[in-house]
Amino acid sequence: MARPDPSVAASERAGDPVLSVRTLAKAYDAGTSRENLAIAEVSFDVAKGEFVCVVGPSGAGKTTLLRCLSGLLVPTSGEVRFEGTPLRAVPDRLSVVFQDYSRSLFPWLTVNRNVAVPLRVAGVGKQQREARIQEVLHAVRLGDVGRSYPWQLSGGMQQRVAIARALAQQPDMLLMDEPFASVDAQTRFDLEDLILEVRRELDITVVLVTHDIDEAVYLADRIVVLTGAPSRVQEIVDVPLERPRTQLGTRSSEAFGRLRRHLMELVTTSS
Amino acid sequence: MGPSSDGVERRWSPIAARLLVVAAVLAGWEYLSASGSLDASSFPSMTDTMAELARQLLSADLWTALWNTVRGWATGLAIGGSLAVLVGTLLGLNRFAYLSVIPVVEFLKTVPVIAILPLAIVVWGATLQMKVFLVAFGVFWPLTIQVIYGVRAVDPVVRDTAVVLRLRGVRRFVGVTLPSAAPFIATGLRVAAAVGLILTIIAELIGGAKGLGLSILTSVNAGPQRLPATYALILVTGVAGVVVTSAFARLERRVLHWHESQRNLAPTGA
């Protein structure tokens, strides 16, 4: 297989990568007769402040990969480094946003209390905590919903709360697993723009897993394209579209169409 | 999302309907007695029973008996319940312990509590302790299983979220595990409370410990002229059962107002 070594290309791009993935492999039930290889070999780097999307055909082990990147799952072989340190558990400066906000937000806590959870863990005092809650709810453009329970809000608002809670930890990097897959199309556009704004304002690194190619092109600086299971890196595609991006302008540009077409070819031929 | 005026109406009309049904049943009882369909020597009339009930309600005996029953029931429930939550949690959190112990728990759960009643009487006699033990024992096994299932049923996404938010130890247990298990524990507790009351009455009836059960037995032994008292006391135990069940259902609704099963029932934002 003749393909450029993605790790070399990435490290030339920036100084120390925030996230560095080296020959990561993950097999479920390893060593048994039911052994099932989900990820064969994945390597890529994510530079500070970068927005990287991971796409691949469905069943390509995208969620498995994200769980390995976050420290929730231990890879069978290979290494993940976060800010230079090999990943052993979920690092302090990393937050994760899951697809299913209705389950990741604690239904027994109000919005305020959900957002307060990481702050309490970090031992932030009451006054500072309240200020910080207001701050992150404002950052995700949520008004006066602090006293509501998450399930009283719309899907889009719930995912905003989940993002706010992730931001409350003041992470260096945000990992997102299909975060906008469970909301309607209009809300999806709004949330995509929101995450771009948040990322610009707070200068955080984002790795977002999605099956939606258009979404990946719209959001990313670079796109890691996975093959079908067991997944490998098929290609790492640069997205040189200018920022700030707009749903109408960016998506109707010629460059967007070309990238989209290229990615479609990659994803459909690999499955 | 509070109750609208409409909602209030909807809640009141079934209550009125239920009261009507109760009134109809009581009237039917009186009619059957008056018409002679009910044998007066074994089934007193509704009015006689109610008059006796009113008399009993004014006497200290009934209240002492009720207090004895409630005390035995509440103590047994508290002891059996706390032990079940403790043991169930430990077994639920430790897979090895769970696999080792669960067959024993499943077996002891199926032992009818009545079968150990004679043993309890031999050990403690007709005492409060005997009652408390019986209730605690009867409540402990099913509730333990309920707690184990609850603790083990933490949603995988919730579990991942807890890890990502770095919730650990006691904070994680109180903040995530317990609320996740709460619906299971609440159901178990509601059932346990009702079962516990039945066991209390049985311990009094058969074991002879003081309380409503013993009062019923005494009134039966006192002969046919005390029959209205027997029926009045049976009614009191029935009411006690209804009060216990609805109190626990109400508590469940309050504590679990956030849970899917309760969301449309209770006013929110408590």
C-alpha cells in the first residue's frame, strides 16, 4: 500500500502535537476465539488549536477510536499521547461530548447542577462555580435555563448543555462523538456554527468523529478518513477552506464541492 | 410544565368517582345485611361495624395496637431496608462477589417467611423483636436483589460520562450510582413496605405479639357479640395497607420526579 506516512506530514505542520496517535490497534476479546479486530492500525497527530474530523463508513470503528483517544478504552497495541504524556486514563485537560445527550446529561440534576459537576470535582468554590456556570452557558448561547432539567429542553439545547459542561472543565482538547447526529437539520447547522465559534473564542483543539462528510468538510482543518473495519487511515485530507465559514457561502463554494466529492469517493470505495 | 387548571380537574374527578364507589360498596353491604342475605352471625351489618369502629377509634386500645404494629413494621423495614441497600450495593459493585453470592440470595429469597415464623417464636417469643426480625428478613432478600440490579444497571453512557467527568469514589456513588439505581430501589421499597405490613400482622396473629393482628385474634376469641370489632379491626388494617402503599408511591414520585416514568405525573422543579 503506497500512502504517505501521515505522522511525518503532521509533525512537520506544527510544533508539539496536542494529541499523537501511533500505530493504534484495538481488538475486542483479544486472545480468544471470538477476537474481533476493530482498528487495525491508525496513526495521526493533532496540532494545538486544530480542528480534526474523523470520518469513515459506518461500522468503521469510529466510536472505538474515539474511546481509545479519550482514555476510556485501552488500545490493544500502539500508543496515544496527550500533551506529550502516554494516555493511561482520561486526562484532566480533555473533555468528551457524547452523541446521546439524553443519556450523558444526568436527568436527576438541573442544567446548572449538571454543568457544576466537573467544577465540584475540581474543588471550585461556590461563588466561582456560579460565575463559571454562567460563563459557559453564555458561551454556548444558552439563556436562562439553569433551573430547568435537561429533559425539559429541546435536543439542540440539551447538546448545548453537554458542550457547556465539557467546557466547564476548561479543556485543552474537546473530543466529540457524532455530537450532532441526533438533532434535526436546522439545529445541526446551528450547532456546527456554535462549535466553530466556541473553538475560535476559547482556542481549543477539537477532534470530532462523524459519518457526515459534509459536516466534516464544513468544520475541519484536516479530515482523517478511515477505511471500513478493521480500520486504517485511508487518507488525511487537508481542508484549506477559508474561515470564518458560513453554512451558505462555504457549502456552495466550488472548493467545498471538490473536497466533498473526493471524500465521497474515498468513503464509498472503502466500504 | 406545572399542572394546569385542566390537570387539577383531571386529578379531582377520579377521586370523586372513587369515593362514590366506596359509598356504593358500603350501601350494598348494608342492604345485603338488612335483607338477610348476609348471615348476621358471621357478617355484621355495615352500620354496626362502623359504630364499633367509631367506638374503637375513641378508645386507647386500638391506638396502642396500631402503634405496636407500626413500630414493628417500621423498625423491621428500616433494618431490613438499610441492610439490603448496603449488601445489595456491595454485591452489585463487585462482580466476583455477585457471582459467588447470588445463588444463595436467590435461594433464600424463595424461602417463605412464614416457614421461619415458628423458629422466630421459639427464639424471641411473642415480642417486638420477633416481629422486627420477621419483617426485616422478609424485606431483605427481595430488596437486596432489586438493589443489585439497580446498581448494575447504570447506563454505559452514564458510566463513560462519570469517568470523563472524573467522578470517583463516594462522589460517584452518591452522584451517579445511587440515582441510577434509585428507580429499582424505589420499586423494591414500595413492594417491601406492603409485604412488611402483611408480615407484621401475621407475626401478631400467629406469633401473638402485641398489635392489630393480636387484637383481631382476641376479638374473634371473645365470641360472636364481638364480631363487629373484628370487622372494624380488619378495616383498620386494610386502611393501614392503603396508607402505606400510597405513601410510598407518593414518596417515589417526589424523589424520582426526574425519571421518565414519573415525568408526566408530578409537578417538576421540586
